[in-house]
Amino acid sequence: MSIQNALTVDVEDYFHVSAFSKSIDQNDWDKHPLRVENNTRLLLDLFDEHEVKATFFVLGWVAERTRGLVKEIADRGHEVACHGYSHQLVYNQSPQVFREETLRSKHLLEDIVQMPVHGYRAASYSITNRSRWALDVLVDAGFEYDSSIFPVRHDRYGIPDAPEFPYRLETPKGRSLVEFPLSTARLLKYRLPVAGGGYFRLYPYMLTRAGLSQINRRQQPFIFYLHPWEIDPDQPKISASWFSRFRHYNNLDKCEPRLRQLLSDFKFGTTRNVLNTLGLLNNNE
């Protein structure tokens, strides 16, 4: 029997990404054309076509402006989870601001879908050793699980020595929270990030498939993520550094066909369903 893996979407728009934070002021976000609704619905239709359910980590800023989209995600049988409110890096926020924004976003989403929101994912996976305090804020807020820790070395995120597979972690205050870390494959002694996003667009598809298959052969589920803007090669072009533009625009035209192949090659479900199957959650609501 094939292993069910977690399929996730970080619902944000092209102008929210951290790579463009020096080029676009947060106060100017409303000046940019919103493309997230159409792109997310394209993903919803694609998932329907392949008969898969996913977890959508929705940014609070987006939810405020697209309440109908958030409700549609839930009505179509997918899990709605929290991606914070303003897409700021957690380690650049104070604990008070992080707490306020997290609760604001969680309550907003729960008001829209009229169901509990169990999962959280930080902007740009920015729960690192500098911001482990945020895990206790998530417990206080009533989240069952987090998916913010990337067990790799990176200039913006990562806890390199964190566990590779889903586990129950201990917070700095000694409490418990389930973590579904972003997926990596073994390449000699190196952990190769294969969880999706820019890596999915950068690597040849065969490399991604090999890395994800390696995880399943180890009898573990992987977690895969992408953003609605990644299937939108016609999005506006932002003036930024060469490296930031490369990270964002590289192979956008290849993402959707690769995603279709991925959905055919592996079995997927929501993050919460996968964690339930592993017996990591306290209940099976």
C-alpha cells in the first residue's frame, strides 16, 4: 500500500514573498493587482481533477480580502490552516507582535470557515533557533501542529539538526507540539531539500521524484508545498536583485506540468490526515 503524503499550499500572492521585501513596502501591498484568487482556484480545480485533498495555509492579509475564497477551500473538502497575518519573518518580530498577528489570523480563518484551525506555518519557515519561543505562542493559541521547521542550512531559515520526519517536539517552556518538518532527502551526509517551492522549480523533476521516493521507501510520508503564484508565469515582474528575481521567477512555466506529474506519481492527503495516520495527534476529529 502506498504511503499518503501531505500536500500543502501557502496561500499568498507574488508581492508578499520575502525575496521582494526590500522592493515592496508592506503598506503598498494593496496597490498591486491581486492574483491569488484566480491562481488558487486553478489549484483547486487541478486537485479536484486528481481527486486529492490538500492543506491550504492561508495568509491572514489574503483572507481578509478574499473571504469567499477561504470558504470555498473548506467547502471543497480541503483543510484550512494558518500562515500568520503579514508574512513577516518570525525572528524579526517581537513575541507580542507575533502573538497578536497569529491570533488575529487564526480567529479570522475560524470565523470564515466555522471550524477550528489546527495547523500553522510561518512565513518563509522562519521558526529557527532564534525564534523557538514562537512554538509556545502556537501552543497558547491552540494549534495542534506546526510545519515551519526546515531541517537544512539556509540564509533565511533552517534548524539543520532538527529531526527529518514528523515528531512531537518539546517547546522552550517544556510543552508539547507536533511538528511536520519540511522534507529532505539523503545525499551522502547532506540533507537535500525536496519539499517543493523554488526547489521544485529549480531541480529536474526526476531529481525531485527520486528524493521524495527515497523518503517513502523509508516508510515515511513527505510534505510538499507550493504557492499559487508559482503556476502563474504571467504575473507582474518586480524590480529586485538578480538573485531574488532568479529565486522567484525561475521555471514558473514548468511548475504546473511538473505538479500534474507529481500528483500522478504519489498519493496525497491533508497534513492533518497524515499526522492522524501516524498517531501523532491527540484526537481524530
